[in-house]
Amino acid sequence: MTTTAPAVPLAAPFAAYRGLQDAVLDGRIDGVRRRMGSRLVILGHHYQQDGVIAHADIQGDSYQLSRSAAERADCEAIAFCGVHFMAETADILVNRPDRVAARGGRRVAVVLPDMAAGCSMADMAAIEQVEDAWTDLGTVIDTSDITPVTYINSAASLKAFCGRHGGIVCTSSNARAVLEWAFARTKRVLFFPDQHLGRNTARAMSIPLDEMSLWNPYVPTLGGNSRGQLEKSRVILWQGHCSVHAMFKPEHVDAIRAAIPGVKILVHPECTMEVVDKADLTGSTSYILKQVADAPSGTQWAIGTELHLVKRLEQNHPEQTIRFLSPVVCMCATMYRIDLAHLCWSLEHLERGKPVNVIRVDDETAAWAVTSLERMLAVK
Ligand code: 13P
Ligand code: SF4
């Protein structure tokens, strides 16, 4: 039975949660979930640690979690066990003006259990830098013939920039379809912040490397490019990357292939082109999970993406042999900041109507960002 009565004393500062045992935190989180019922939705990204993901109502990749938020009409609150840009995206989509109006003006509170859960890649492109790059590009090429495409791993302000300039958002699971959408409209694409997803996707579409340029936002003159290079570029890649996926190296692929004949190498497209070129398969986190689940038992895998996902795959698929591609630990330290203590703290505050760590994108930014997000959601 659903009841609103809190099971624990009045909400306390976070410090009071630090040091509580996992079993205690699990019980308290379960209590909030039971009492709030369908009023609360917990979304969890595949990279979350096991203890946290066990409490998620929906687990998914960035695309699936955005879609879940976009479709959520009924709940009062979303606790996002992911990173900051994911919670921002959920806020933008769940609180579209038409949805808020349909709820009689009530917003869904979107909370990020730990505000320090950011994404270092998203931080590599600031809106001022992108605006400057756009202006500079306009001195060489006609910007009306460029579609700006932002990877979802970016601040809401960049999504709004894309909304304002006829652009679009992509995730790692739809990057190719989004680039096809863009090239049906314009000759060129400015892709930020992840150079690797952009390059790997463009190469898979047979765009040659000499028709791509790399824009370094810290080089004052044309991002470090010549006019000629930009003029012949179809894809202008922002010089950003994921520090987790950058740790997978081509020599790791060589070493695993030499050690395990017949091993299948499966990597995320945030890995460098040199790694992707040597891999057998490349795709989003959901794609990676599906390949392993669908493979005949006894398949040998080496996987290049975040450690928690790979460890969980190993546990969930004892019929397969699964190895981590790198000899060193590659984990998303910011995602890992979401732990049981922060989840419990944020949920107990939510239940009391005193939410902490609410992610609220301002209306002007949200209005333009939703334009580029909806373009993405409409791409098949
Ligand atoms: P997915 O789009 O596969 O969920 O990846 C998100 C991400 O941040 C990978 O680093
Ligand atoms: Fe960002 Fe990389 Fe972490 Fe993904 S794995 S959230 S891109 S830092």
C-alpha cells in the first residue's frame, strides 16, 4: 500500500548519510520508493555502479533515458542516476511547456543525487567558445550551409545553440542517422564536443579524413585550420574527447587478439578511430549489451567501455567469456559519484517536498534546446 508517511526522522544534511551501511541505505531507499510509488521515477545509466542501478525503475543508454523522460507524463519527480547533462535533458523534455500546462502548471522535479556528477567531455565545449567558432567559421564559409550537431553529452546551452541554428542533438546510438539528417539539409556539419564520435561516424559514412577538420577552441585563428582546409571540410570536429574512452589504445586490441584467438572486440564510438578501426564491432552502451546477450554462448569478448558496465555484463552472462579491453581501470569517476548515500539523501528530501539538487534549465534555454532534442527524437 502506498502511504505518504515518512519512515525516518526529518531529512538531515548529507553528512548524516555518509557512513551509513549499504543495507540501511537500501532499506531507506526502498521505503521512499514504496511510499512514493509511481510519483517517483528513478532513471539509471548503464555506467552506474551495481548498488545504485539496482534501484532504477528504468536502466538505459542516453537515448533511451531521454526518451523515457520525454514520455513521462504522470510522475512528480525524477531522480536521475547519471550525470549532469542527462538530468538537464530530462528536465527539458519532461517539463516541455505543453506538458507543464497539461499538469496544471506543475513541473516535475528532476534531481541529480550529487551535483558533482558532471561529464568532463561536456565541459570541453562552452557556449561562448561555440559562439566564437560559429562567428569565425562565418568568415570563411557560409554558416547557413552548416548544421551544428551536438552530442547529447553537452550543456543545455549548446543544445539551445543547435535549436537556434537549425541543428540537432545526437547520441551514440543514432549519430549516423542524425548526420544523414544533417547532410540532407546542408553541405557541412559542425560536430561537438566529441571529435571521436564525430570522426568514427563520418568515416562509417565514407567521408574521407581529408574532408574533416579539427577545431581547437584554444587556438585563436580558425581553430588551428587554414581557410583551404575549412573550405573543403564537410565535417568540422570539435577538439573534445571522453577521458575514460581515451584510455583504450590500439595496442590493447593487438595484445588481446594475440592472447585470445577468435576474441571479438566490441567498443564504444567514443574510443579513438585507431581503436575503432581495429575493433570488430562499435556501438552505444545498449548496442554493446545487446551484442553480448544475443551471441551464442561460449563467445569470447573484449569490451572497450566504462568498467561498471563491463563488470555487470560479466556477472550477468556467465555463459560468455568477457574481458575488459584495457589493462588499466577506465571508469567514469563522475558517474561513480552517485552512490547509495546521495541517492537516499536526495530521495528522502524529495519525499518531504524539500528537494535538493534540483536541475532546472532556464525557460529561454530550454525552449531552444527542446527544438534540437525533438528533431533528434523524430529521426528514425
Ligand atoms: P551512451 O549513449 O551509449 O549511453 O553513452 C553515453 C556516454 O556518456 C558514454 O560515455
Ligand atoms: Fe562523460 Fe566519458 Fe563519463 Fe560518458 S564516460 S559521462 S563521456 S566522462
